Amino acid sequence: MAKINLLPWRDELREQRKKQFIAFCVGVAALGVASVFSGWVYFDYKLSDQEQANQLIVSTNQNLDIQLKSLDGLQERRNAIIERMKLIQGLQGQRPVTVRLVDELVRVTPPTMYLTKFTRTGDKFSIEGKAESPNTVAELLRNLEASPWYRNAFMNSFLAAEEKKDKVASSLVPRVEENYGSFVVTVDLGEIGTTAEADPTSEAAASGVVGVKK
């Protein structure tokens, strides 16, 4: 015998499908929320990791800046030491030349003369002293011109000694130097002196050490 369903089955089927659709929508929504949350957590982790990396880069750059500043200070000190060494080497190289110039001046000075002042400005020298007569100064000029260490010798002035009118009788014998006149001579540095100063290792500079009078 056939059974006849008189219940509203279409409504029940519709209601069942509706519940299924709602459950599906809820599941999709839950899955979307879970996906969004997972994505947010992932990107937040990546952002935090990137911020830490950026902070590490910044701190590393700061340390490098500090190290570079310290290196700049070391470079400045190194340059200062090098300049000081060059200055010392230059002075040591010129010292034999200066000794040789003074030694040569002593050699060319006539015996009837003595020097009171010897100054240098660049390659020019000024010699002051007392001499017996202008002829003695002329002899000094000739000796200077004959020396390779000096050139362009010139007598600027010669002032004869004043005679004392009121001579007091005394048992002391007056010194000969009291009758010497004062003179001023200028002279230039010779070619050999210029070469020796330009190259302290040259033979001219080396000979300056050997030629010092003791």
C-alpha cells in the first residue's frame, strides 16, 4: 500500500538548506576571520622583525660613526707626528750647513779683526764687528768672495774709533782693540750653501760636519 506524505516537506527541505547555508556562511566567515588574524599576526611579526633589524642597523651605524671619529683623531695625530718628524729632519739636515757657515766665517776672518754680531735673514747675512782699518774689512770681503759658501759681500759702513782727548796718565797699557773701528758687512749665501740646504744628504752638507774646527 502506497504511503502519502501529507507533511509540508518542501518547507522542511527549505529550512534545512537554509540552516546549511547559514552554517556554511558562518564557517566561511570564521575561516576568513582566522585567515585575517593569521595574516595580521604574520605581518606584525615581520614588522617587528624588520624594526629590530632597522634598530640593529642604526646602532651599528652609530658605532661605525664613533669608530670613524676615533680614526679621524688618529689620522690627525699621525699627520702631526709626520710633520714634526719632517721639521726635525729638516733642522738636522740644516745643522751641518749652519756649522759649516760659522766655521767658514771664522776661517776667512782676518786676525786684526773680531766679530760682535752675526745674524741671518733668509739667504742674507749681516756681520758686525771691529777692525783695525778699512783695509782689514776689505780683506774680509775678498775672503768671503773667495769662499764658495758666501757671495756678494759688501761693506755697508765703517766707523773709525774716536780718539780720547783727555788721556789720563796710567801705568796700564791701552788695548789695541780700543783703536779699532766698527763696521757692518752684508753677504749672501753661496751656491754651495744653497745646494747643501736643498739636499742635506749631499757631499757639501756632509763636508760641513767634517770641517768643524775643534
